Amino acid sequence: MTQKTRVIVVDDSALVRGLLTEIIDRESDMTCVGAAADPLVAREMIRDLNPDVITLDVEMPRMDGLDFLARLMRLRPMPVVMVSTLTERGADVTLKALELGAVDFVSKPKIGVADGLRQLGADITDKIRTASGAHVRRLPAAAAAGTAPARPAAAAALGRLSTEKIIFIGASTGGTEATRELIVNLPPDAPAVMITQHMPPGFTRSYAARLNGLARIRVAEATDGERVLPGHAYIAPGGLHLSVERSGANYIARVQDGEPVNRHKPSVEVLFNSAARVVGRNALGVMLTGMGADGAKAMRAMRDAGSWNIAQDEASCVVFGMPREAIAHGATHEVLPLGKMAPRLIEWLRSNAGVSTSRV
């Protein structure tokens, strides 16, 4: 018999603790082994019950959820799914939690909490399953103390090598931090970057603003009809699909509503299919950490259209699902550790200026 995933729920609301316990215990492959009202109680429970995953509220008495998360990831790293209220501040705090090492997050509604959480039951349990198999790393002491990471050395300018190329990035679980590491290592005149990261509405604007403060290129949420320019990155807004179109000599961003694709909106499949159709051999595809197979078939279509594609390797992924599927579909030219992806993109751009990617 397969052992169940053991979960501890940490939330100051008795209602939320009860609902999450009920949602978890309904599943045949997981069980809630404890529920704590604050991090100090949770600390004892974790020591005594040795859970596989914890769900963690952000705002709690006696110790802030972020402080607790930082200590946990430094001293006893384990998979954590954050439960945060969908507010602008909640988005900023959640992004900080992902930076500290949380695997994923769930947004609980400000009103109608009981009905809202029940409707999110499948999403919550899916994220707990994903977290239980995630690669979790110990948080460095400097990061736990809130010390900002050192800014990477500036990459040399690319010049006109970047004017016709576009880099397309797909990511899901673990992808906010993977995308950050890649983006901050690009030079100011890097090719345009178009990003689909699986995120719900309300979070991508804060995420874009955070990246914009760290990167040498300009990063913003994509808006429909805007021109796609070198030195700029465009992030798919949560709850909307992002694609690229041609308008005369220019590329433009298309941001549209529509049905979920591969259960996702935004979907990597939508962005990558447009890259194959519109950009062809001027596209560079990047598949980062994430659960599932969203974008794998479309990345193969990109390669067939002449793009050059890379995927993140298993050792550096939080979840290897999306890169694994892209590799299985024959969509990638190289598989690289996260830390080598930006330098390799820059190296490829310099060595293949004006060269058809179909020859790679």
C-alpha cells in the first residue's frame, strides 16, 4: 500500500484549519496529521510528526509566516505551500515566500472563505501532491536574514544581434525564481523576452515590478497590441493568454481571454505555438521548471519551424515535469543547469548572428 502524504496545516483561522483538514483528508493519497494556529505550535508539530508537506498562512500571531518560513528553510528545509489572501500586499508577500523557498501558493478569498476554499479543493490538493515530490533546497543564511542577492556581473552588450530575435520562456511551479535568475543575467540590449508563467490574476503585476527592479532589461506585464522591443520582457497577465503576432515589420503582443489550454490560462502552449507560427527561426525557446506538460508539443513545433530551444535540467528544477515533457517530445537542443542558461543564450546569439537555426 502506498504511503499517504502527511500534511500539517498552519493557519490562525480555526475555520480555515478545519476546511483545509477536510479537503486534505478527503483525498485517498494524503492525510492531515496536524493543524497549528501559529508557527510556534507548528514548530513542535513538525518536530514530533515529521510531515511531508506543510501549508502555511502568511499573517499569523506570535511569528510572521515569512519569518517562520525563512527559519524553516534554513534549518529544516521541507516542501511548503503558502496560503495567502488575494490582495496587492498578499501578492508581494507571496512572491517573497517563493523567493525564500516555498514551492507554490494558494490564494484564499477575502470574503466567502468557506465556499471559496471548497471550490479550490482540487487546486489545493494538486499543489500539495506536486510539493511532496519537489526538490527543496536549504536557504542560505544571508537570504534567510533578508540580505539581497549580489547583482550579477554585467554581460557584454549584444548590439544588433538581438533586434530580430525573441526569447520565449515557459514556466510553472518553481518558475518565478528560475525566471528571475535567467532575466537578471541578460544584458540591457538582450532580445525581447516573452514569458508565460502559470500565475493567477492579481500576482503578475507585482511579479513584473519585482523583476523590473532587479533586471537590466525593462520588465512589465504585457498589454494587448504593444510593440515587442529588444531590451524588454513581457509577462503574460494572470488569467489571460499571451501570444505574438506580426504587424508589418514589427512584432506585437496579443493579450486575450479564452478557454484554458492544458488546464492553464495563461498557457505556455498558446505562447509557443504563436512563436512557431510567427517568429520561426528567429525564436529561442526556454522551458523552465514546472509540473505537467504545458508547452511541450508547441515547443516541438517551434523547433520544427527552425527555433533553437533549451530546457532546464532535473537537478536544478523544483519540479522537472515540463522540461521532461519537452525533452521527450524532441523539442530541445540542449538541457542545462539553470545557472548556465543565460550565459548559453548570450553565447548562442553571438555565435549564430544571421545564421538560420535550422542548421543548429
